Amino acid sequence: MTDQDSTVSPVSLTAEDRPDQPPVSPELVELYRGFEKALLVPLWTRIGDLMPEHPRSKAQPHLWEWKTLLDLAGRSGDLVPVGRGGERRAIALANPSLGGRPYATPTLWAAIQYLMPGENAPEHRHTQNAFRFVVEGEGVWTVVERDPVPMRRGDFLPQAGMNWHAHHNSADEPMAWIDGLDIPFQYDVEAQFFDFGRDELSEEEHATPDRSRSERLWGHPGLVPVSQFGRREGTPLLCYRWVDTDAALTDQLELEREGHPGTVGPGHALVRYINPTTAQDVLPTIRAQFHRIVSGAETTPRRETGSSVYQVFDGSGRVTVGDFSWSVRRGDLFVVPSWQPVSIRSEASLSDSDSGALDLFQFSDAPLFNKLNLFRTHIEENA
Amino acid sequence: MTDQDSTVSPVSLTAEDRPDQPPVSPELVELYRGFEKALLVPLWTRIGDLMPEHPRSKAQPHLWEWKTLLDLAGRSGDLVPVGRGGERRAIALANPSLGGRPYATPTLWAAIQYLMPGENAPEHRHTQNAFRFVVEGEGVWTVVERDPVPMRRGDFLPQAGMNWHAHHNSADEPMAWIDGLDIPFQYDVEAQFFDFGRDELSEEEHATPDRSRSERLWGHPGLVPVSQFGRREGTPLLCYRWVDTDAALTDQLELEREGHPGTVGPGHALVRYINPTTAQDVLPTIRAQFHRIVSGAETTPRRETGSSVYQVFDGSGRVTVGDFSWSVRRGDLFVVPSWQPVSIRSEASLSDSDSGALDLFQFSDAPLFNKLNLFRTHIEENA
Amino acid sequence: MTDQDSTVSPVSLTAEDRPDQPPVSPELVELYRGFEKALLVPLWTRIGDLMPEHPRSKAQPHLWEWKTLLDLAGRSGDLVPVGRGGERRAIALANPSLGGRPYATPTLWAAIQYLMPGENAPEHRHTQNAFRFVVEGEGVWTVVERDPVPMRRGDFLPQAGMNWHAHHNSADEPMAWIDGLDIPFQYDVEAQFFDFGRDELSEEEHATPDRSRSERLWGHPGLVPVSQFGRREGTPLLCYRWVDTDAALTDQLELEREGHPGTVGPGHALVRYINPTTAQDVLPTIRAQFHRIVSGAETTPRRETGSSVYQVFDGSGRVTVGDFSWSVRRGDLFVVPSWQPVSIRSEASLSDSDSGALDLFQFSDAPLFNKLNLFRTHIEENA
Amino acid sequence: MTDQDSTVSPVSLTAEDRPDQPPVSPELVELYRGFEKALLVPLWTRIGDLMPEHPRSKAQPHLWEWKTLLDLAGRSGDLVPVGRGGERRAIALANPSLGGRPYATPTLWAAIQYLMPGENAPEHRHTQNAFRFVVEGEGVWTVVERDPVPMRRGDFLPQAGMNWHAHHNSADEPMAWIDGLDIPFQYDVEAQFFDFGRDELSEEEHATPDRSRSERLWGHPGLVPVSQFGRREGTPLLCYRWVDTDAALTDQLELEREGHPGTVGPGHALVRYINPTTAQDVLPTIRAQFHRIVSGAETTPRRETGSSVYQVFDGSGRVTVGDFSWSVRRGDLFVVPSWQPVSIRSEASLSDSDSGALDLFQFSDAPLFNKLNLFRTHIEENA
């Protein structure tokens, strides 16, 4: 990918009629030519773009419908083999204003991955932090550091950088899920390493246990295995099961109904997935959260530095991001760029499940901003 | 700045002859058109660029000669006024392979700033972390949060995000110095806020004290003022004076000569500037260090994730970065992209000062990599 | 409690025949009298006691039988009312070599607490960190910050300093449990504050819910409630249920049988209770852990700085601490002083449950040592 | 030292007439005898002492006059040799209400140490954290990890646990200084290890350099040696020189006079010594600070959890601690027990130096309280 021109002509005179720019003269033209020749760019011609009063995202709010994604992924299942080189049958969201690059936002990658019955995705590892989230189906095991982890609807599977991993589909049906990574961020800061692993897993790794070993060690609330304990930057818990997430959300809403604190806003439950060895975000660069909004409730418009990708897990509703607004339903993915206000309204439809609540999975680049002292948030007052 | 195309045509068939790509067929062409229409990009066509085996920097090693910079800055002094809107007479290094953008590296901004006698650069503040380093001259005061700080040869002045700051030149001569900021990084992750301050400083702030108040509070070794103490992400010490840096480097080399630990390699002293409230890097996103290499010594080639900009402070020598090699002298600036090996040889010349050592100021984006668990370094074995 | 004499006569001449002491002379006698008069003590007469080559604990290993404790607690139930002033019907272990003080070890308090049907223990709060552990029975609710928490066999209820708390027994039977606190430590360093609360709880607080609100917020593995999240030095999770502890121990032993890491030694599962907001010990000064040792297994003798109290939860076995050795069964409590080697052998008896494993709850002052850079451990080599 | 009785008779019936105690009856007497026999103590007879409403220190405010200390130390110099076994000619303050034990406070040891011309104190190391502070004289070098450090008036020399150290007096005069350690604290929690080192130092270690190697590496403000950098719990800077402390205090008072923040109260400058690798207290268990109070100023009465020892460095004044009040002059030492209010008034006398300020060195156990979430402070309102 070369998103840079090879010519170096950074200075333009089109700024000549701007009052904050120096008057154009033959000497100024010569000076600017000197800059170009010396590979220099004056701040005064660029400051408005480089140092805006607040973030003006290069990305655009956008919605991808799950039906479209799933249909194209299914056709790829027929036409595109999975194997070494291509590595994964993953198809990424390309934000419409990011120049065709496979970036959901300037820092985040989001893709649908698809595996046919009996297929294997070969082992590799990389510095990019990753996770999988399952909106429907089951039958695939992801094998992380030789530990097979079953994937089922509602499960969240984080996988910190440099863990070996592969996938195998042991079911009779294809399975699709969502991959999230920090590919664009690591591309920009140039941190990436990648190693190819074994082409075939061992028989033991093709096992299909109901729980991974990581869950047996780390999946007990408030308890850690002393033999394995120690601070790790990426979570050792490889799967956060839907049964737990659902229970936590249900509890928050019941506490609210009983008059106790628990929700982040009226009718709005929110849990964050955390690393049990640090009590911080599951991955060094990615935050993951799950929202439940009861039918009829609406969240207050809120801006944050940094960007998010959401996937509707259940229910339906209406989402407004800046100047964009969409009706959403199960599986749909949408993007919230940096500092764009987002609000979400839960609207039960006839086809919804009993609860009628709108359930959404969210991931974002918030850890970057938190760790670098750049995080800001703003609640819109007139909402 | 628009470094993205507006068209969205991410998928190319030029990959058709690559063995890791699916065979081209009418169905595949149709699938790829479906991807484009749906704003999707398949991983298998992009993985080599997005997820390389190790960082392959978009930036290029490059040297800017101080003489050229200073000459162009001087001509700008005559032609370009300093004032509100343009804000600063700063001229940035534009890496030759970064598309003409004013980026020294993908994350770092480096510029020469120039102020004529009696000039004032107006007050503003921004989330971008910044510093100034002075390779020659004196007479300018930078006023940070109303505290005037004199700038003199060898001084390093960090200034964390969202501190109000302005400059005034109280001398009879123009003065030039180097500005370093994390502008490209914050541009990419979209974290920027910027506020305009007062156009004129108060009379008190135009004072020209020999030391800033920050130094009187924080500039005593191993001692902190209890009334002000508490963790701050950016250093409250606004100037690190040359006399201290020089003494620390001299001490390291003397310890080495006496047979004790101190240097990082034979004849190679290295100090890091730190925040006295955290004992960590002076700025949340920027590391700053100072090297002294005795005449005849050469550093071992070393790779690091992340990029650096160096300025020669004194002496002369030969620098090799990847496939590039340059003779360097006082004031010259050069760039080391991510994972490119760098080695530096000190070569005294007739015009050098008595010591004959090569002194270099360096700044880098290492805190990003450290805090996000992405830092790696490698010493070349056959060097 | 006055464990100090009022006379001040620190210097003795009994050291006269020790070769490391100065020769006795009239001048030395006069000097030592001068020390006494001036309230001074020379190091050279005391160094062996004050600065030993390794910890020589003032405490002694000791075993208290549960049957004895429970019998005396029951008789106290008849004779000693619970109410304001005495505050709790708690009876503390007094280590036989600590001068009759109610200290299980030099830093830890351990007591049996007993509440009759219908009784209430009045509300108070204090800086002392506390927990309850239930070896048998149920029917008592502890109310922490107005949140009623049911207590049942196997449950661990930590309660950080300065949380308001009270207890009420809603059952038809008396109930006993173990209290652990850092009373001796806070007594020595003089950190204590204590406030009396309300004499009567509200009707709502007399509720007997199956789960506390704290568990509904914090008791889901790997998940935190965003509305409440933030670092707290004491855990907000007020009860760690037996069902979870048991499952975690079972998983570790099964992983061991399958050939995977999990246990701390052969047949020895060990979990630590942690604070979900810090991933560190549940209380600032107290570590709590739970051991399961399979029948026939024996732990390697191990020394640690700091002291522990253990309670047998289930099964039976033989415990050796330094020169002491006891057969232990359900409910028995024993003390391991600093740097005394401890080893535990699991010995199934006819009366044991099916599993035959020895289950032990342990608490210690390890966080003190960890935070102050004083923690050491040593595995005996010839065990 | 055995400050405990060997008999175990913890329960007394003297509480019979207290209304919060159960009525005395033959059954209660029998119950209490049962407690004694079983090594148990009921909380309800002890709670007032164990869990007071606020700290009631076992220690007492007390003043030791420097003249007395120095005189007795000098006589010890004649009568008591320094060597292996006794290890140091150190004479400790014994708080009048701590039973004759060599404890200045319940956690802190403070002693005068004295070395005759040509004497050597042999090498050892221990877990106890220590420092030296010099109120007058020079000529002694302390050798820490083979690095000779000269000691002169006003210098503060911290030495974290387990550093090898020895002393030698190279001057023609005896020299005295103050040692501070956490001996009582480590005695209570039983953390101590002690190793004997070499009886004789090497010739190189008998060198008398003007600065230690540690200062050459770590004594430059805001700068760290990259080759040695990394977090260490005890400071690697082995001496904090008077010239720096004096300058920092002078700067704070000048800033106050100019109308800027800097002092902790009117006319009251205060600096804290910190570890340059952590920006926290110099030692894991000990805080050290230096006060300067201008003539005529008085500090507001202030309580803190934890205890302090002060030494007057220069000037004179009046100190009030709880119910005690003393006139103080150079060298005098006094103790502030936990939660006792302290206020200090500076009163210039004819014999004082020009400045007339009262200078005081202070050390305390504050890090214990901070790290264990037990620190509290209170400013008296009606002062």
C-alpha cells in the first residue's frame, strides 16, 4: 500500500488569499521553492489542518449491514481457499473516507471472517492485538498457544500480540464471526512483527473441548491461579462467555429497577471486559465493552477522543453519529469516528426476542488515549 | 491535508499471478466488485503490506544540513511575519518518502523555529506534546503557564500538552532553535485540541529572569517541593540546562575510564531526560536523550521499534542508517525510521572543540511503544 | 494494654562476658548509667536480638481445635450479650508466646465470632482491614455499606477498612465463623480509627437476599461495571462464594491430571482471592488463599517472611511447622510464624468426604512484605 | 529482648464494673478460665485498647539534647571499641514510654554514631532500611556497595536494605552523625535478615573521593544514566548534598516573597528527598524531608498517622508536640508520635547564623501508611 505520493511538493501558494498568510511576492515564491528543494514545509501554511481546535476525523460514520457481509463472505467461501500466504478468509470494513484502505477507523481494523466445514486457518502470530466476537453460530475452535477455545454466539475472544493462533471448523456448517485488530494503528506507528507457524495443528489441538484451559485457570470470579499469576499486558483469559456477559447486564438493570447504582444511564447497562492480571483493558491497545439498552431508552449524545466500532448483537434500534443516522438490527456494524457524538435508541420490533432490549458489542482504541494522557469525553448538554 | 483519494476502489486484480491468491474467474471478479460496492477489502490481497514480518518503514533515513535550514529560516524572518493564525515561524522537516507531508517520521514533527529581535509568538495551547532544543544562540524566553524560561545553547525545554505558551525575543539578534512535537501521531489517532490564548503577554511575563520558576521548584537533584508534589504525566520542570547535561555526560565517561559502569558502550555516554514526578519520560509520547561519543568511538548498529530524530550538538562524525550514510557536523538533523539499524562514529575534525567528542541530542516516540507493550530492540551481531 | 514497663533501664551489664562487648570497668558502668539517665541504649548490647541473621519469630506455631473454640463460643452465647461497647461476640486466638495478647501472630488477629438466632451486632467502622470466612453453617447476613451479604459454608467475605458494617442472624440456629483482621499490625504502627454507627439497621438492610448487590456488580468473571469502575485499594466484591472457589480448585487438579500447568505442586491446587479493580490482594494488608491437597500428597517445606493463619475447611491431614506437628481436621486453626518452614500432608480418614482431599483456607500479611520490598521465600532443599 | 511475659493469662475480671461487660457470675468466671486454658481472649474485654477511636500512641513526645548525646558518644569513643559483633558505635534514643527498648518511636530507630580518627566500622548488610544525616563535622566515608561516599554537614545518605556498607574515618578528629533505621518496624513484623561482610575494605574502597560514583551517575537534576536506569525500590543516589538542599529551600522562600507558590505555609519551606528511579520516597519504609522556617514564623498544628523524628540542623525555636513543649537548638532531636499535633516556631537567637531561620531535618514512617492505604492528616482549625 502506498498512500503517499513520490513527488515532494509540499508547499502551495493557494493560501495566498488567506489573511493569516504572508503576502505573495517573488521573494516568497523563491523561498517556498527553497523549502521544497530542501524538503521543508512551513507550519503557517498547514497549521489549520494539523492542529485543529478539536479532532476532525478523516473517517466517516458508516453502517455495514450484516446481511451484505454474510452474503459476500459466503461467496468467498466458495471461491477463495484458506491457506498459507493469504492466511485468513477475512474481509475488512473500509471506511468510505479513508481512501479505500481496509481501515474501519484510522486505528482499528474490523473484518468478517468465514470458515467452511472442515477448514483450517494456519497458525501464525503477530504483534497486532486481536479479538474475535461471535454474533451467530458455533463450531469453530480457535487454538491459541495450543489451547483450543470453542467459539459460540455472544462469546468474546481476545488474543494479545505474539500469541500463536490458528482456527479449525469442526462443524457441518460454515461459521462467520468478527475479527477486530489494531492493524491500522500498528501500520502507522510501524511496530509490526509477524511469524508463520505450523501448517498443521497436532491431533490434541484439534480437540473440541467445551472450555479452554485458559478458562479453567482464569475464568473464576475474583480468583487467580497462584501458579500462573503475574502481571501480563494482554489477558490470559482467552474467552469471555456470553452466559457471564448476559448475567452481568441483567444484574445491572435489575439493580437500577430496585433503585441502586449499576447502570451508566437510565435503562443503559454497560460492562467492560478486563484482564484479570491487571484489572485493565483486555488488550494493550483495544478496549471492549458490551451495552444493553432497554426498549424505549436512548443514550445521551456523547463524544470521546478515539474511535469505536459497534456490532448489534440483538434487538433493533436507531443510531445517530454526527450527521448520520441509521436503523440497525442484528449483526449490523457501524463506526463512530473520534469526537463525533453518538446516541443510540432501543426500538423493539416484532421480530425481536422477548426482552426487546438492544444489545451491542463495542470495541475502541481508548487504551491508547488513556495511557498517553489524551483521553477526553464530553456529554452533549442539549441532548 | 488530504492524503486519501476520494474514490473507493480498494481491490485490485494485479495479484492474479501470485500463488497465494485465488485463481481469477468471472465469479471472483464479480465477488471483488461486490466488495468494492460494499466498502470491503479482503485481507488476502493486502496482508503482505499490512502485516509485514518486521517493520518496513514508510519513512526514509535522511539528513538535513543545519546551514540550509538556518539560511531558509533567516530568509523567512524577512518575509513571513509571526502572528495569530500562522502562530509560529516554524519550518518542518518533510521526510522524502512521506508524500510531502511535514513529518520527519510517521509520528514525529521536527522544525526549526526562528524569532527576530523584539518579536513575540502569540500564546496558545494544544494537546500536542512539544519541546524545544537549542543548538546555538540565546535571547529568547519561552513563557509556559506564565513562567518565563530563558533558552540558551544546550538547553532542553519540554512542554507537555495543554500548557499555555508563548515566546519573545528580547535580544538584538535573531534566534533559531528546534521544535519537536508529536503532531503526526496525534494527527493519525485524532486526539488534537487547540486553544488560542492572549495576543499579548503581561509585563511580568516579559521579564527575563536567569532561571524559570519551574527550575527553582524542580531543578534540584533528588529533591521535590512538597507543596507542589504529585504525579503529573508531563514534567513540571520546564528546562533542563546544558551545564547539567554536560556534567552528567562527563561523569559517565570518567567513570568508564576509571573502570566503573556508566556508559552504554565503549566511549558512549547517554543520559535520558526524565519527569521528576514520575521518573519516566519527560513527555507522555516523546523520549529525549543526549549522547556523547568520544573521538574515534563508534556505536554498535542497533534497531528499535519506533523512530528518532537526532541533532548534532557538537563535534563531527559519520552516521549510518540502513543503506544511508552521511558526514555530520554541528546542527545537522537526521532521521532514523523504525527498525532501521543506526550506528554513529565520532570523527574529530580540525575545527572541532578541544574535546573532539561528538555530542548528539535525540528524541523519539519510544514511550508509545513502551506503554503499549510494543517496544523491541535488536543489536546487530556482525557489526 | 500495656506491654511495656514504665521503668527505663535498658542497659544491662550481663553482657560483660561476651567477647564482642567492651571490658567492664568503673568508667563503663558510669557510661551505661549515663545512657540510662539520658534515655539512650547502645546498639552493641542489643544487635543480636534486634538484627538477627534471619527472622526468629516471637510467635510460636500452635494449633487450636475447632471443637474447643466452638464449645467456648457457644457458652459465650449464653453468658455474654452482644451490643454497643463490646461490639462483637468474638474470641481471639492468643499465641502462646506473645504474652497473653490476643494476637494469633505479631501482625494478625483471628477470632471465632458467634451470633445467636435473632441477634444483631451493631454497626461500626474502623481502619482495620477485616474478613470473615465460614467453615460451617448459614443464616447470618453481614451488612456492609447497607448491602446485606449472606454468609454460607465456604464463603469468604473481605471488608476493607472504613466500610460500615453490622451483622444479623435471621436463622433459628446460632452461627459461628472466623474473623481475620490486621489489629496487631495497626496497633503496632498506630494507624487506628474507629467510628460507632447506627444501633439499628433499617428494615431494608434486614433483608435476606440470596446475593449481595456487590456480587451482582462485581461477581462476573472478567467483567466490570463501567458505572462503578475505578481503582479501589480494598475490593468492592464483598463475597467470594464457595461454588466458585471449589470449581477453580477442581479445574486446577484436572488440568494437572491432563498434563497441563495449573497446580503449584503435585496434587496441590492453590487459588488467591483478588480485588477486581486492581488484580491485587483483596485487602491492603491481608492476603487470602485457598489450598486443596489431594489425598496422599504432601507440600514441600516452605518458608516465607511474614505470618499466616490456616483453617482446615475439609478433610484431614498432618501439618508440620518448624518443630511442631499436628493432626488436623475440619475447623482446626493453626499458625505459621515468620520464616518457619511449613509442610502439609493430606491424609484421608474414614469420616472424610468422598474426595478425601484436604482443603485449607489461609490468610497472611504478605501484602505488607510485598509492598515494602521485604518479601522472601525459601523452599527447603532436602524435603 | 523479651518484652512478653511467658505466662498466658489474658483475661481479667477487673472489667466487672464496666457497663459494656457481661455481669460477673460463677459461669462467666468459668468461661474466662476456659478461654485462658484454650489460649483465647475475648474481644469485648479489650476492644477499647485495641481499636481506639483514633491513634493513642504508646510513644511519648520527647526531646534529646545534642550536647548530652555528643558527650556520651565521645566517652563511648574512649571506652567502647568498634568491631565485628557490636558492629557500630551507635547509641539509640529510647522513647521514655516504650519500656526501655531502643525505639525512638514504635517504628523508627534513631541513634548517634561516632567514629574515632582512623577507625573502621566493619562491612555488613541487612534488610533494615537506613540513612545517615550529618549535623556537624566531616572526615568519614561510608562505603556502600564498594562506593566510598564522603559525609559532611548537611548531607543526607540513604541506604536501602541489603546494600553492603562499612565506614571509615580518615580525618584527625572524631566524627558523629545520626543513623535512622526501621529496626522497630522490621522487628515487629519479623522481616529481618543480616549478613556479615568483609572485615577489611580494599585499598580502593579506602579512597576519599570528593563525590561518590553514585552521585556522578544519579546526582544530575532531571537526568538519568541510561545504562543503569530501571525501577529500584531503594534509591541508587547515595548522597543528597547540603548545597542542593540549601538551594532548594532558599528558592522556595524567594518564590514566596515574589508572590508565587512554593512553600507549604507562610515562611515554611519544605523539600522531600526522592528516589530518582521511582519519584517516590528514598527508602521503602522511610520518608525524609527538610524544613526551613523563617525567623518569627510558626507552623500550623498538624496531626499525621505515623511517627517522626526531627533533628534541628540550624537556628533555634520552640516546638510543641501534644502536651509537651521545648526550646530547641542545633543538634537537638525530638519525637512526634502518631496523631499528636506538632507545631514549630522559629525564634532567632543572638548566636544564630545570619539568616536566623530554623532548619530541621525530619524522617518518618509515612511510606508504610501511604502504601497500605492508612495515611491521614489533619490540620488543627483553632490554631
